[in-house]
Amino acid sequence: MAIIETGIPRVNTPGGREMFDCHAHLWDPAAGFPWIKPGSPHCRAFGPGDLAAAGAGLGLSGTVLVEASRGDAGETLALRDLRRRQPELVAGYVGNLHVSEAAALRTLLTEPDPPNGMRIGGAEWAATPAEARALVPMLAGAGLVLELNLHRHALRTAAETAAEYPELTVVVDHLGNPADLDEWRQELQDAATVPNVVVKLSGLLTQPHGTPAIVREVLDAVGTDRCVAGSDWPICLPRGSRADSLTRATDALTPAERDQVLVGTPRRVYRLAG
Ligand SMILES: [Zn+2]
């Protein structure tokens, strides 16, 4: 894909090489999304046109859309619909495991354009719905990504779950949401020993420890074939643009590392076409 010079700061992808943004959201507060409070900077609709505009000039090959806790299974179907209608924009999508029922998930996985992953989030693993956790073996059987956005012990949970289901790929959002760095480093080392744990270099602008140095720690621990990157747009917007967020996530990478983290690993992990 050619780079279009728009004056927007371009993520440093040498030679206009392709890249995937593996973490962005779309929402319309009128359709649900109870976490979006009136008056917050996130309280407006973000649609595919906004996504395309925010990515203009970045040399993007596509985006993996991630569910945004609308609170119903229809959000996953809406993401599928977007993937079908605009495959050049939406390379893949990650649905919401919380609100999925076994029969509906089974159907979703067998119909055309299944999700590339399903996400579960919360304070910690034990605080997530047992019904959602019970669906993890189905994801493993289908070869889908289980995506984790846990505030505590995300990497430890990923290591334990990935070890239990070797055919499952577990993607940990936002570097595992590091808080206590000593504890996070220990969990990172533990997760590094389980090959089917993948770390997402995302949310850097909104993380208390979102620095290139911490990205380097992740890369050194798990390697580029187990890292993908994402902007977390439009969550990032109060702190910076989509380009700013992707730049923060990838500043520490060499050109060769960029190719792997931004293209090779996303294609493999999320089974992206092309
Ligand atoms: Zn997000």
C-alpha cells in the first residue's frame, strides 16, 4: 500500500512497508456501551469513516477491531458486518466472550467470516464470568485467539491458560497492564516460558508505564514472533493521536523487528488474509 503524504505524522515504517494496527475500537454511545459517561471525550460516535481518517498516511494494511464492551452479543455481529463490508479497512475482529452463549458462539465459529479472537476482561481472571471462561475450550478447538484484558495478573493468567490449552493462542492486551513493575517482570518471565502467549504492545499512551523501555523489556522476554502492536484508538485520543500511540508502541523496534511485529506476527496470530 502506497504511503499517502498527508502531513499527519507517519509511524516509522521504512519504505512504506505494510503494517497492521491490532487494537482499535468503534462505538456509538447511542447503541449501548454503558462505560461511556456523558461529557467524557469518548462520548461520541466513532465509525469506520473516523477509523479510516485516523489511519490516513500511516501506511496501514488493515486494523483488527476489538470489541468495546457494548454489553450484548450483537456487538460481535456488528464487527463481523463491518469486516464483510470493508475488508480493506477491517482486517479482522475480536468479539466479546462475556456476552457469548455456547450455542451462539458455536454458530459464529462455523459461519463465514468468523472472529479472529474473542476477548475477556475484568479486574482479574477469577472476577470474570464463569460462563465466559467455560467457552475457552471452544476457542482452543477452533484455533481462535483468546484475548485478555485483565487489570491484575494478566500475564500469569495467560501463562496458566495457555499451558492448559497448548492449541490456544492467548493475546495479552496492553503489555499485561503493568502496575507493580517487579511483579509484572516476574509474570512476564513466567509467560515467556509458554510459547502460545502473545503480548500486545498497545495502550502505551494510557499506561502508567507506557515507555519504549518497557516495550523493549517485552521484546527481549518473548521475542518479536510473540508481539503484535495496536493503537487502542480512540481510547488513546485524550493523550494523543492514533499515530502517536503506534509510534510510542514501535519506537524501540529496529526495522527488522517492525516487520515482524507489525506484519508477520499479526498475520500468524490473528490468521489475517493476504
Ligand atoms: Zn482497547
